[in-house]
Amino acid sequence: MKKTRGKNIKGMSKKAVFFVFAIELFFALLLVSLLMKSVTINENEEIQYADSSATDKISCADGRLYVNNISASVPKEGNPEYDISYSWAESDTDYPTVPRAAIASYRNKEGDLLYEISLYKDSFTAKEDIPEGKDADNWFDDWKGNGEEGAKITGETVQAGKFKGFLVSAAEGVTSDSKAPYTLYFAVKDKNGISVYILEGILHNEEAADAFKAAMDSCTKSLHKK
């Protein structure tokens, strides 16, 4: 009886091992299948990397935002927090390393974020690629605003400090409904071509709407080239 029972126990052990192996194999094949499916879904998605060979020089402190030789004044009142955002270079693996934007953030006494102001370069057109008849002064002449009645967002050409610009903003006053209720594009010419920069304002708290609007108006007028 002992011998027979020993055989039965041994037989059951083999079945258990086989059963566990079969389960592990199933889940392994399922994981491979899911990974292959993920690769198939994402194989046509193009990752946009920053051009690390044309890295912008960015700094911010003491009421000023700098991107290359472009400067904007921001309010010193309210103890702004200054920061620099980064983009991914193609060689980056762990974290982004290419400077992207200079940012000033404003909070209330409770520490809640009220609004942010950022300055960054959006694009560059080399001298040889500039369309005939185009220059920094008329760069936005063919940009169209939203002229529909009741539209929440409008666009218009404006004088942005020393530059000609195109402002996209909230039509019915400044609100936090839009992620960026104030986006100002402006063109800057140098010996190599024309760069388009963006001064962007994001309102996070309706209570700061008046202060935000005043800050963006002041920043726009302050834009200049060092």
C-alpha cells in the first residue's frame, strides 16, 4: 500500500508541475502577443524630438524672461516662481535635456496657482526658404482670425513691443476655460532668417483675471531684442 500510494503521489506531482508550466507558458505567449500588438499600433506614430543642434539659450529671473536675444518683462509683484521647461532630444533616454521655454508662475497666499507666463521659440525659417515678398513685418498678414459671431477665440495682428505679431485670445474677456487664453506669435529677423516666438499666458484662477490681463498687456509691450 505504501508503495502504491508513493506512486500515486509522484504521479500527481508531475501533473501539477505540468499544469503550472502550461499556465506560465500561456501567460508568456499572451504577454508577447500584447507587446506585438502594441508595437503594431504605435509603429506609424512619429516621435517629435527637439533639434539639439540649435539649442536655445534660455534664462529667467528678477522680472525678465530671456530666450536667445529676445526679452520680455513680467511682473515682479507676487513673488513669481521662475522655471525652465525642457524638450526631448533624440539621444535622450531618461529625461529631456533641451531647453524649451522660460516660465514665470504666480500663486496666491494659499499657494494656489493663479497664472503662468512663458516665452519660447516656435519655429525658424532659413533665409533661402522665406517666401518671396515676406519679411518680419508682414509675416502674419495672411493669418486669419475667427470672425464668426459669438466665437470664443479671436485672432488679430498686433504690435508686440518692437515686433509685428498675431494674437490669439479669448474673445469674451479673459477666462480660464481655455488652456492658453493668450497666445502671441511674433516674428524676429536676423542675418540667417526669420524666427517666430511665442509669448503665452495661461490663466488658472478666474479671481486673477484682471491681474493676468494687465500682466499680458505689459509683457507684450515690453518685448524687445537685446
